Amino acid sequence: MKIIILGSGQVGGSLAYSLAREANDITVVDLRAEILQEIQDRADLSTVVGHASHPTVLEQAGAADANMVIALTNSDETNMIACQVAYTLFHTPTKIARVRASEYLQYKKLFMQEALPIDVLISPELLVSQYVQRLIEHPGALQVLDFADSKVQLVAARAYYGGALVGHELRTLSEHMPNVPMRVVAIFRRGASIKPEGRTVIEPDDEVFFIAADNNIERVTSELRKLDKPYKRVLLAGGGNIGMHLAQALEQKYQVKIIERNKQRAKYLSETLDRAIVLCGDAADQELLLEENIENTDVFCAVTNDDEANILSAMLAKRLGARKVMSLINRPSYVDLVESGIIDIAISPEQVTIGTLLTHVRRGDVVAVHSLRRGAAEAIEAIAHGDKNTSKVVGRAIEDVNLPVGTTIGAIVRDYEVVVPHHDTVIESEDHIIMFLTNKKRISEVEKLFQVGVTFL
């Protein structure tokens, strides 16, 4: 697939590396020649120096025969105009744009074909807010990712001493939870992937990925660790777009406080939010945190645009007694470093955003993609089409499907029902297949499995 990526920031650069490794024809456009040179040195792709929305630059990048343009510059306006130019001059089939400003996003008519012809809008702030919200709604989870219109979720949890399943084989799960449909799809132990089989024994500190329906997540998590009590009190550090979206989503169910340094922004938040309490101050101010009873706070979540401020305020909150602390971290090099220490969960906007972008890049009828383990693994939801003659999966038992090494089918959603697959489960047309891949190099093989033969019309 020929793809033009406009902008070589953290998301654009990471997406370019990821797609180039999968044998796509990638061209990256940016004004900064030195950044483009670094990217070209590390990956097999092309680069063009220039303004992303200029017709001559897009033409030089190959827009005339590109399958897709993904506009990820720091400017909403540049991203929108670039998609307009790609559509008007080059008839590019698929146009994706990152748009951050809520002033644009609230007017859906702007992004219709007769106005600004953008096929897919990406709002990182909204995606991150939804991601954090799911973590708060499911205490004990490290990641919670939706599939099949939220009927099924993939959850990561760390196993601890005292968990009912810890020290036991996976096949005993059905004895503990006889009426709970779920499947362990991956285990990471000391950073390495372990194939989950019936005789696999869960060890303390294992990172376990399982698939289950939303109403069964707490039950399964409790088998791996002492179940955390439901959260009630949430303190957000940072009142930017992410902080505001989060406060709006949480304030009806939780006691929400939000700390914002900027007086004008704090005033705006206090006028916009219904029930959340807005405080004007520094989230790393120990006296302020103590005054706000940080020791009784269930979740402290730092979501400013400053990585260092987020890390330091989260560490301080934890030291002062906050039950769980989360920190938004943009620099990938910080994430693993931080999670191995005092901070419970590091949230990477880059990985959350890239998963959504990959959904629209994958071949075959792929309807959801989530990037996992800092991009090393991937979870995919694909729809099976056709029949036994035109499809490589339909009408076949799972044991007869030629799945790539490192790929596990975790669940099947069929007619709104969640089916936990076994080796003899036969895949039917229109089934939603949720898979976990520990080796992203095999992505193209999975895509081919779900492409229908030319005789299927």
C-alpha cells in the first residue's frame, strides 16, 4: 500500500516505522530535514522536505497514485487543508487527519465530502480520555481495550501473590469460573512472551492478557490478584483538553477534582463542568495535595502536556498516600522506566493513537486494532466473509486455520453473542474474530487470511 504521512512527530514517526516494517511504500513529509534524515536512516522509506499542504510537495511525495494520506502535523489547519488538496487535485481515496481543537470537532458538517473531505478524524485527546476512563472503571487493570462495539474487551492485569489462579494451570480456570466465558490470549513474563496453554502455570508478576465480556472483567481480574475496591475519588492534574474531557466523563459517577495552573483556564473549567471541583494551583505543590486529602484519593491522574511535571506530581501523590497514580507520558523512552518504579500506569498517547490509525490501514475487513506492549504486539478484530470456497477461514475449524506463529484467536462475536473458541470451533461468515499477535511481522499473513477470493461478489 502506498501511504503518505504528513508530519514526523512522535506519532507520525512511530507510524512510519511500523508501516515500513510491514512492506508498505511509505513517504514522510516534514519541514525539518534533520528529522527526516534520522527517520530515513532507520527505516526503508522515502522523505520529502516541505510544507505538508502545498500541492507541489504532495505531488513530489507521490499523491497522484497514493492509496492514503495521513495528516499528523501539529497544525489542525494544515492537516485539514492537506486533505482538501489531496482530494481536489489528486483524488486520493482515503484521507485521515488529526484534529485537536474541540471548536472544529463539534461541527460534524465541516468534515463531509462537499466541505472538508476527510474520511477519518483522529482526536488524540479524546482517545486518551476514553482510554483512561476505562482504566478507572476497571480497578486493577493495566489496559482495557474495546472490541465488537464494546461487547468484548481485552484486559491486561498483573498477577500477584494470593490470586486464586496464581501458581495453578490455566486449565483450572473453568473450575473457578464455570459460567464465565473468557480466554487468556497472552502472558508476558519478565518481558518475554509465553504461549498460554492448558498446562501453563501463572506466576506472580506475570502480565496476563485475557478477553472477556465487560460484565465479567472484575470476576476474572480477581482470579489473578486481590480485587481493588471500586474507585470513588479522582484527582486530575491538568485542565487541558484531556483533563476536561475526563472530568466531563467522570463527574457524574465519581468525586472529581481537577488542578489547573492557569487562572483563565481554571475559570473556564469551573464554568463548563457541572459537578467537578476546580482548583487553581500546582499539582506538584505538596501543601495543596495535603489540603485536598491526597491520602484519601483513589486515583491521581497527571495529564498535563509536560512529561516531567506529570511524572513528578504522580510520584509525589503516591508518596503522600494516593491509592493509584497514572501519568501521561509522551516520550516512549520514559514509559518503561516509569512503570518499573513508583508510578502504577504510564499512558502513552502515541500508542493509543497509532492503534486507531492502524485500523484504517489494515487490509481485509479489519474493524479494530490496538497496539500493545509499546507497539511490540497487536490485537486485531477482523470480520470473516464469504464461504469455504472463497475464504481461508470460513467453514473451517480453528485447528485447521493456518494461523501465523504467535497468533491466538481469543474470542468470536457471532450474532451479538460472545463465543469462547476451542480447537474444533467452526468459523462462520460474518463472525467477528478477535486475535492477539505477539509478532507484528506476521501481520500481513493475518490480513491475507481475511481477504476474500475474487469469486466472492
